[in-house]
Amino acid sequence: MSLTSPYTRPLWRRILRWAGLPPPIERWLRRRLPRRLFPRSILIIVLPMIALQSVVAFVFLDRHWENMTARLSQATAQAIAATVRNIETADPSDRPRVLRIARNTLFDQARMSDETTLPSRRSPWFFNLLDYTLSRELRRWVDRPFWIDTFDKDRYVEIRVLTEVGTLVVVTRRSSTYASNAHITLVWMAGTSLVLIAVAVLFLRGQVRPIQELAAATQKFGQGRPVGRLRPHGATEVRQATGAFLEMKHRIELQIEQRTSMLAGVSHDLRTMLTRFRLELALMEQTADVEALGADVDQMQAMLEDYLQFARTDTDEAAENVSIADLVEDAARGLQVEAEVPATLTATVRPTASLRMLANLLVNASIHAKKIKLLARQEGHWLIIEIDDDGPGIPEDKRAVVFQPFYRLDDARNQNRSGTGLGLTIARDIARRQGGEITLGDSPLGGLRVRVRVPI
């Protein structure tokens, strides 16, 4: 029975699932959503603000701007309709007076033309909405053939109406026909939104920075690197998390220090006893039994060194930027190893521990194989070291258990029974303490491939 709850999934995944989007679209959105905290926090603020401003802009354009434009266009159309009626019903001698009154009270220009046809309509597409509103009101109130021009004059609108006595040409200000302050409102809305987003980004950066510092410190501590000075600051929850991390770090370091002190005392006592055994055996007559006891003491000394090496943490060793070529050369000294390492390849690792790791792996390969090939390269922020040999290899079902302490294979790869079964364990432990890993696979040479992966 699975204990995983659907509510343990990330919130954005639940939102996408609840939205009922098709799987291709859901996968596309999932791949493009930011993975870092700061961009996600910005999206949480920016997207609702954009949605709110869009709704407000839509309501403003749909209600206020359109209604104001309709009312202004209606007033203009009614004024033109009244002028048309007055001209058509007035005596020819009174028509100039009617046009003069219209110029003084209603329009900027008003005149009669002898033309009996109207020009062809040629409004550009971005004025179609404005033309539509005015045309609708003119059809409603004037009920005569008309023509409007909204773009030849910058701040004016020209309207021509075909009447019974000629063509009425009217020029009026654009502001008296359309609500011209809509773009100003939209610019103010966009400007205030940008200012608010900038202020929110500044505040968010201050809130996210303590979390980023805590994440970086946790990663460094997990890789065995110096954490540096970490001060709890930010929100209360972040302060509590930082304080808990610092307390945990202190307890772990204290435990490691106590274990190191205990191991130093134990190793001193055991080495003293082994030294006494050696001295007593040297004073005895060298018989076959004495030589066998001496060999047992030497083996006990080697086993003791392996045990101490496995239990030692090397936390006091600082990480340094070292040349991988020099490190491999030191580890392979005295062994027949074909190494391909770029001369410029460097990595920030613990030199002594990394040297011990490589030496264990190369010695283990030299015991069971005749040909050993080492290849080192950089992949992104990772150092990759692959060691191939032509030995008997390790069965796939036993590649996980060989890393267990004191485990030794019983097949051809473990014909040497003198080992303690800690070589691979120590090597993987060193890699993991630096934030890396060691995996086993099949080698192109027919034997075993050991792949070391540690951060640079």
C-alpha cells in the first residue's frame, strides 16, 4: 500500500491537473515553468497582477471608453442631423446663416459643397473601431449617405453628408467625437504595474536571499566543504530553519570530533601492543612458527590501518583546487595504468582523501586485471573519472553489495583473500563525503568499469 498522498505533489502540478489540459500542453507548460524559487515567486506576483490589470483594462475599455465614445459620437450625430434638417427646410437665402450658427456653436467648420457623390471609404484598420462607433450613430440619427475621414487630419474628423440640396461638409475636433483619454489611462495602469512589480522584486530578493544562502550552506556541508559564516536573517520561518541547520551542523561536528578523538586513542593503544609483539618476536629464535606469527602481526597491522582509514572522516582537510593530472599520476605511481587526463583539468576536492580514493580503485583493478585504462573529463559542474580494466569483472547482481563494509567476493575477482573488504567502501565513502558517487558497470575492455562522479 502506497503512503504517497496526491497532495504531496507540487501545487503547480495539481493546478495543471485540475485545469484538465491535454497531456501535450501540460508537459509543455511543465518543461517551461521555472525551477528556482526566485523566478517562481516573481510569477506568483506578476501573473495575478497581469490578470487583474487585464480585467480592469477590459472593463474600462468595454464600459467607460466605449460608452463615452458612444455618447460623444451620438451628440455629434445629433448635431449633424439637426443641421441637415435646418438646411433642407430653410430658404436658400437662410442657409449661410444656418451654416454660420453651426460653425460658431457646434463644429469647427461647416460648409456646403456642390458635389453629388461621396469619396470612397479608405480608413486604415486601426481606426475601424472608432469609425464603427461614429458610423453607427450617423446611420441611426442622420439617415443619409455619409462619409467620414478620421486620419487625414491629426486632431480633426471630417464628415460629409449627402443632403437634398448638396453635400454638407463638417469638420470637428476628434476630442468631441471620441474619448481620447483611454490610452493615457492604460499607460498609467501599465506604469504603476511596472513600478509595483519592481518594488515587489526588490522585496522578494531580500526574502529569497536567506533561503538561497541556507541552500548553498547545506550543499557545501553535504559535500564536506567549509560553510563559512551563516547568519540567521529574513522571515521567522527562515530564521528557524537556519538556526536548526546550524544546531544540527554543530552536533554533527561535535560527534565527529568525539569519534576522531576516540579513534586516535584506540589506534595508539593497538599500535603500541602490535609494536610490543614485533619486538618480542624479534627477540625470539626465528623458527617457522615465529615467522608465521610475524606474518599474522603484519596482517593485523594492515587490517588495523584499513579499519582506521574507513572510520576516519578527514573533516579537517580543506578542499583545494588541484590538478587532476597530478592527482592521477600520484595515485597510479608504481602501477601500469594508461591515463588520459587533460593537463588543464582541475577540481576543488580534498587532495589527500581523493588520492586515497583513486589509489584504492587503481590498486583493486591492478590486482585483478592486466590492462587498466583511466579517462578523466569535465561534464558541466562535475568531474568524471572512469577506470576500465580487462579483469573478470563483477556480476551485475553483486555490484551493489560489494560496497558494503567487509564484503568480499568468492569468485575469481577475489582470489586474493588478504584484503579486508574495505577498499571499495572507503573509496565510495570519500566520494560521497565530497558530494559525489561511485558506480560500477561493464567495461569496453571486457572487465569492470568504475565511474567516479564528484562536483568540481
